[in-house]
Amino acid sequence: MKSFKNKISQKGKRIKTNQPSTKDINKIVEQINTGKINIPKTADPIEVAKNIIKQNSKNAELLSQGGSGAISRGEYDTIERIESNLLGDTANRVIGRKFGSEEDYVEAHIYNLKGQLLQSINDFQDYQIPTNPDSYGKTSNIIVNPVEVLNDLNYTSGQYKLILNIHKKQILNSFNRIFSIKEISPSRRELKIAYNDDDTVKTQLNILVSRLEDAVFYKDFVLNFDRNKNELAINLAVSNIRSEALIKLFEPLDPELSVGDKFRIALEITDPISMDVDLGEPLPRDTSVQLQGPNYNIDTRLLNSVPSQFKSFDSALEYSLTSSYQHLLQQLENSEVPNIQYDYIRSQDTSSLEVPYHFENFIHFGSATERLRNFKYKLSLIELYDNQIKDINLIIGPTSASAAVLSNKKVVSNKKTNLIKGFDGYERFLYFESGAYSWPKTNTISPYTLAHITSSAAKDWLGSDIENASLYGGQLLSASLFDRQNPHNLTNLIPRHISDNPNNDQYKLFINMVGQHFDHIWTYVHHITKQKDTHHTNGVSKNLVYLALKSLGIDTFDQFENSNLIEYILGEGTAGSPFYDTPVSQSLITSSNAGSIPKGDITKEAFKRLYHNAPYLLKTKGTERGIHALMNCYGLPSTVLNIKEYGGAVKDRTGYKTFSYDKYAHSYTGDSGTSGYFIKTHWSSSLTDVISASNSSNVMEKTVEFRIKPYRSVNTYHLFGLSGSNATKDPHIILTPYTGSDISASNDANNFGRIDLLINGDVKASTKNFPAYNGNFWNIHIGTSLFVDSTGSANIQFGAYQTNYLKNTFKFTASHEQDRASRTLTFGDSNIGGASFAYFGGVSPNPNSAYNEIDTLSYSGSLQEIRYHFSEFLSDNTLTKHSLEPFMYAGNTISSSFNNIVFRLPLGSNNILDYQISGSYHPNQLTTFFTSQSISTNMSSQTWVSNVEKHHLVTPDTVGASMSSEKVRIDSGSIDDNIISSIIKSETSTLDR
């Protein structure tokens, strides 16, 4: 009996190459374009596709039912498990099987021509099932393209054998090899196998045994050891006692298999199918240099230059003022790269006999005297040209418009323009700049008008180097003295018998001209030595700093690249104004009357800052400090941009997680004068009494907060007071300066003072002396807390809080016990408002003797952020938070700021300069506790002063990342007690100590 069902007539034949079709070519080209097949950059994809198809047209349709005989593209071989001659005269019968059950699968194995297994795929899926399966979803055909299979597995050239095993899983629907060889008979045809003690496996083995016994034909199965090792088995017996079974093989077991090898049991749907595939010769290796493609992810906003409006050459240089136009042309056509300070004189030790001159900045081989005389000669030519143009302009009538007149005027004008354009750096300084070392000017605002060479100012400035001359002195004398002491002057190389002969003066002039030529080269060489000099004026030239930054790999950008030339190079307006042109409805604010700085110089100044701070910028790159340093280089205030980081430690040294930032705000500043005051408000109203009545448990708790930055004075300052009910009970806090010796540092006594509580002229309590005059704001508070005994007495608590930039909070507090009757008259009690008025920074005159020491006090300094908290005395924790973030007005609980703050006067903290003090900014704006008419001021002088402070915002402890600052920073840290442990954290940040 023939056991395998599909007997294919076309056996043992190599796949033939068919004529390539357009569809095949397009398919290969698509693979090339998608990168599945690599070809040289210069190769034609279509030609390569044709060659591949001609060499490898091996697309085969695998038939799983014998007798069909249809082969769509190419031919294949089958590997018969049982040869016909071994069956003798046994009757043959073809048994049909179909593919498509859940247990059916395909294995693929790839061999080279030497028979070496290159790759095995147990669950091969790269095949297609025709669209016409039977009613059970099964089919007799599957379609495989061997070339595509190999190409998909990155086989692009060479000859291979592709073997496909089409199997059906028999024991468990799994690829796991659950059976292992336990014993092998001497003939290697009988195996004892073992498996895990599993009733399901034993049951399915028994079912397989029943199928073998009940089969009317010779039925077999295979033992699949993976890697295309499949042994044909013809019988099976299962042990009822142990998890074992006996298997009879058709042929002896492969010698490479031994005891312990694992396998799974499967049924062959068809004989193994073998296909020889020739992919042709390997493609030529691409040895060319691949060019990098465009980077489409680059941020062009940073590297792209913003173009200016279209301008022609004439329109770009069109200016109404002739002198500015000439100056601009001179700068453009005769630009001087090294930035030379022509009026700089270096400092010199008084013991030195050498006299420094400004000429040494730009003269090394030439003569300063000849440079001055040459410039005077050029000025005389310019004056001559001006006179000639003036004479031509006197021509009137039709002749003035004739070609000859206009041509002569243009010739003269061009001579003047070309002469000015030819100025070197020193001559440009003498002509266009103003100062002691430049040619005298008749005006003080740019563009300047030069004094005539025959004027007394010009003669006195130029002077003479002849001792007996009436004009002896001036610049010519300084130049002559410099030339004498200049050892590098080329005329020093001329023998004396030549230089002393007057007939050789022209030769000496020629030598000085040669020296001037090499002076320009020397300035470049000289500035090479200054590239590493960090001096702000004598360091690297501003005209070379851009190139110096490029050499360090630092990219820079010009924020004024689209400015007009006259503003960029000269810093002037187009109409001759010394200041930039101001757009309509805008104003130019400047602190100089000398004119605007050229925008190009502003850019170069920023470049110099970047260059000198490059080490620090690179060291702090990626940190908050680094970004702030970069902002400072461009002159941006730190308050413009806050650097926010997220995550990091849960708490810092403050006990909270804080976000530090620079805050810009204003403060109400001035001097109240005698009998004056900064702010006066009502202390209570009918609405505040309602709050007191509705909070009977803490009705008597109240807190007043405000901020002060006092000017140092020997006088005592009045800070706060309640007045208007009983003068002998009114509390006032005053700032008393310290008059003793230094406390903690040299000359620090003037910084200290204390806060005193005065009632009826007596000091009832005082804080310790603290640096009240250190130039920073202090948060001052005063209030009354809960009862301290059954009589209703309570403490008046007051003090000062301040947090520095290191987040250290300094606290100085004191308290005084007040009986209930006094408190009712001052701070108030249930339904009783207490005092009538509250004063800040002074108090109005009061005839009562209790005010003899009070109403004469004043306050001089800044005042900010006045707040009234009714029915709540702020805890130390809350006051500390207010010290960290001075503009925070939160209370002790979540909603207390809305419910309990009845009055808030920012006084500039919100950058609203409210000279009229128009009203309160408390959170509950639906209720006006104090009208604007209840707020007043009475000062002898007042103003708004801007301030920049370091604030530390306490961020809430919420789910997710919250804001922090200095999370990424440079920190040396410390190791305490030399501990190195994976459990104990001993390294502490310098910011957390």
C-alpha cells in the first residue's frame, strides 16, 4: 500500500527561468524602492529587476492534492518517504488530504548547495491560500513564491534549496516538543519514549493508536525533532502504567539523534517539497561614498535668517545727509577688522621713565608725525573740493543744468567721496569722531563738522614739533616724541649719513609710507596675542570676536541683521539725527545725549560677553544658572524668563518643595515727615463686625501683615499703630536703630535695629536686634491670638521675617499679654470693632499725652503689601511661607484667604502704580469691607521704586511632577563621616544643608 497521498509526476527537476513580465518587474522595483533589496546608488532599478527575474523565476504553486498536475510558475520536487519498490506488489491507492485546519502548519528549511542547514522556520506563514476554499475552509492548493521568501529573509544572491514540510499537529495543538527518547533498540528501529505525566497527552496517544489500528490502509506518522529532522513511524503502543510509549520506525533512527532528544508527533499532509532556487550572482558592492540626505527635522527657526525687505543698491545707500552717506561708504568699503581704540592710553607706573602715547595702539613701523601731516593734507584737498562745488553751485540760469556743469560737479564730488572712502582707521577716527585726540569739531552732536585747517582751534590742536615755533606743542609734538622713542620705526634702520642729509627727505618719506603699510599688517598680528585676553576693552577685537566664537564651535546670531545700514553701522537716523529712527506712535528712551550706539556694536558687545563667559556657559550648560548667564550676556533681565524644572526631591532645606525665581515689582517709597503717614485706613466696619460675630470661636484673632525696607537713620521709625478709641490703650510698633558696637561682622552695627511695642508711651515688649537696615524687605506682622486664661487675656504678638536667596528664613518675634478690656478697645472683640483707624509709616497728630512719643515719629523707606486677616492669627508655618513667597496671602487653611482677608493693599507688588490708593485687592471682591474713601495717605514726598527680589514659591504636594528650581545643577556635595553605603544616604547637596 502506498502511504503518501500525493504522487507528483514532475520530479527531480530544477526550477526554470521564465520570460520576465511587467508585473514581475514592477514587483521587484517596489522591493528595491522600499529597501528590501539593496542595489548600488548608480544602478537602474528596472534593469536590476529584469536580471533578478531572469536568474530567479522560481515562483511555485504547491499542490497538496495529487493528480492536479497544475504548476503555475515553475516546477518543484517531492521527496518520497517510502519508495514504490519497497512495497512490492502492494496495491496503490491515492488518499486525498486538504490543508486549512487549525492544526495544519508549514515548516520551511533553507539549505545551501553543500547541504548545510542555514535557517529553519517552524511556523512558516509566507504563503497564500486561494480564494476558493471548500465549505470547511480547506483547500488543496497553497501558493508560495520561493524568490520572495528568500528575499524577505535577506537572501539576495546565491543558490539555495528550500524544503517545505506540510504537517498536521497530532498531540496537543502546540509546537512544544513534549516527548523525549528514553531508550533506543540495537537496530535503532524501536524507541521507548517518555513524556510528562499528563492524562490529556496519554488520552490523545491512545486515540492515535486507535486510528492506526482502525485504518484500512498503511498509516504512518512522523517524529518532528525540528531543524528538518523528521523520522517516519509506523506503529505506536502506549503504556498504561507509566508515562511512556513504544514507537516502531520505518527506517533506523538518524545517527545524529540520541537518548534525551525531544520531539513532537505530527502527520504529514503531503510529502516534503524541495525547490532549488538560484538568486544569481551577488550584486556589485557599492563602494561609493553615500551622501547624507536632508535633515527634515532641523529647527529652521533657529538657523534661518529673516530676510529684509527688497532694496536696490541705491535705495540701501540712499540717505539725505551727505556726511552720513560718506561715512557709511567709508565703513563698507574700507572696513577695519581689528577694533583699535585710537584714543586709549595704557596705564603706566609712575616710577617708569617711559611715556605712553595713544599712537602705540596703531603705529609700530611708521611715523606718527607723517600720519598727522598726511591727514592735514587730505583735509586741505577736501576743503578745496568743497569750495569748487560751492563755486559750481553759484552758476545760475540755463547754464547750471548744462552737461558740462553737471559733469564737472560730479567729477569733483567723486574726488571728495573717493578720498574719504580711502581713509584708513586712524584717519576715519580723526574725521568722524569727536574727542581730545580727534580733529577739532565745530559742533557737539553727530554728524560732526570739522574745523577749518586755518582755524585757531585746528592750529592749536595740531601744534608744531619745532621748539621755537609759536604753536609748539599739540599733537605734532606728541607724535614727534613718540617717533623718537619708538624703537621699531623703520627710519631707525637708515644710516645717519643718509637720514641727516636734507636731500634724502623724499627717501625718508617713502620709508615711512612702507612703515604705514606694514602697520596695518602689524595690527592684525598684534591682535592675535589678545584673543585670550578677557579685558573688556583691550581683549579680543569686537570685529574678530565672531570668528573667535566660531573657532570654539559656538554659533551666534545677530538680532539686528535686518536693520538699515545707517543705524547698524553708524547708530544714526536716516535724516541725520544722532538717534535711531522712531516708528510712529513709539518713543525712544535713552540715557545718553551723545546719540544711539550702533546696532552692530551692540551685537558685537553681546558676542564679547559670550566669548568671555564661554567657560562658565559650557560648565553650566543645561542648568538654570547657565540659562540665566546666557540671558545676562544679551542684557535680558532675569525677571523676563522663569526657568521651570519638574520633579526632583520632595523637599529642600526649607521643609517644602520650592520654585525660586526673580520677581520684578514696585514699592511705595518716600518720607512721611513729621506728623505725616504713609497709609491710613479704617480698622473696622459693619461688614467686618459680621465676620467677627460669625466666628465666635476665634473672634478675637486678627493679624496685620506688611513689608518694609527702611532707609538707615539715627531716628526711630513708626511702623504701625491703632488709634481712635482710647489713646492710653492704643498699640504701636516702632523701629529703633541699634547704637552699640558691631555684632557679627565689621561695621555691621548700622544695619541692626529692633521692633518695640509701645502702649501709653511705654515699651511693653521688644524683639532682638536684627539686620533691619540690610537693604532687603522684611515681612512685619502684628496681631492678637486666642485667650491665654479664663479672664479673656490674650497675647499681642509681633515680629519680622525675612528669607535670603539661600532659602534661609530669619525670624525675630516678641509678645505682650493684653487684657480683654484693652483688646476690645484696640483690636476689637465680638461685634465690637475696636480702634477707629490703623496707621502705617507715621501717625496723625494727637493731643493726648500718650502720643507725645508717637506722633512726632516718621518713616523713611519703602512700604508694600498691607493685609488684614480677621478671625485668624497666622501661624509660624504660614508666616514662614509668606517670607519665602512675599506676595503669597494664603491663610492657615485652604479657604481662609478668601474668608478672612478683608483688606489687601499691594502698594506696587502687582506693578500697578496707584498714586490715589484707589481700593483694596482682597480675594473676595464680591464684598467691599473698606471703601476707597476709608484709605488715605499724607506724605511729604512719595514715589514708586522698582525692586527685583528672589522669591521661593512653595509648590503644592500634588500627584505628578511639580515645579522646582535648580534640579539640574553643578554641586560638589559632601560625604559625611566617610560613609559609603547602599542603604544610608550620606551625600548631601550644598543647597540642602
